[in-house]
Amino acid sequence: MNNILIFPIFTLFLLSVTLTGCIHRYAFGDCTQRIKTGECYQTFSQDADLTMTSFAAADHLMRNGLMDLSPHSRLLVTTVADIDNLTDSTPLGRLVGEQLAVRFAQKGYTVTEAKLYNHIILMPYRGEFVLTRYLRETGLAQTADIAVAGTYAVGKDTVYVTLKMLDCQTSKVIASHAYTLPIGPNTYTLLQRPTWW
């Protein structure tokens, strides 16, 4: 009889320890930070159309920078970087950079492929980045007239994206644009960093 009772009690004990461990793991730290690691549960908002928001952002940059752009301008579009670490990004940052490049090409501008140049800061699996202070020092002025760079910051339920169009000769900001993305299920997934590196 005692043996029959021991097994269910032991099972309940293990279950309570397991659940308690999970609760402590998921409750530790701020949800805003842990959303980047995929550990934080949240109720998702509806995703924005990422392609359309990126295209609209590119259109805004083109309108604001029209005086400095010519039909022959060579544009270098880089990965949108994590604001907490300018040499890091996620699939979201890389996707936004690619979509911006597509829009500029659709509008007839010559878009330089950042991956082809060694003097761009290259991070395997993390994208290409360009910071203002590197524009002239790294020889970017020889490969592009205009660089488009940006950052994003992750809030509780919103991603804040900031983009800048920079003159490669002078490092002057000739156009800028800021917008937000709600963190829906697709955006949430794109914010995760793969765990195999």
C-alpha cells in the first residue's frame, strides 16, 4: 500500500519542482530584454506589412534627400543594426536592409552590394554595417556616393527603427526617417538570433 502511494507523491514532487524551475526561469529579467532571446511569452500584436513599411521608409528618404540625389547616384544600403550593439543584428535588421535596397533599385538608383566589398565591416551571419566615422576612412567614397544606415531598438511591444542617408564624401546626414513596427508573431520571430553560432 505504501509503495502505491509513494509513486504518485514522488511524481507530484517532480512536477512541482519542474514547474517552479520554469516559472523562475521565465520570470527572471525584464521581458523587453528577453524578447530577443525568445524566452519571453507575450500576447502578440498584429504584424505590420514589413515590405510595405520598408518601401515607404525608402520613399521617404528619397523625397527628403532629393536635392542630394541624382539619377546616377550610387547607393550603399547596409544592414540595420541593433542599437545596443552596432556590430550586431538579427534577421529583422538584415531583411529591412535588403528591402530598402530593393526599393532604391526599383526607383532606378544603382545599388552597391555591400557583401562584395571587404572594406565594409563584415560579420558572418550578422550583416554588413557602416558607421559615419568609417565612410571616408574605409574608402566607401570610391564605391558609393550615398550610404543608407540604420538602427533599431526593441521595446515592450514595438520596434523603433531609425534610418539615415549619409553623404560618403562629407558624412553629412542628407535625409533621415524614423518609424515603428508592432511586435507581431512574424516580427518576433525575425528578432530572434539563431542559436547555432
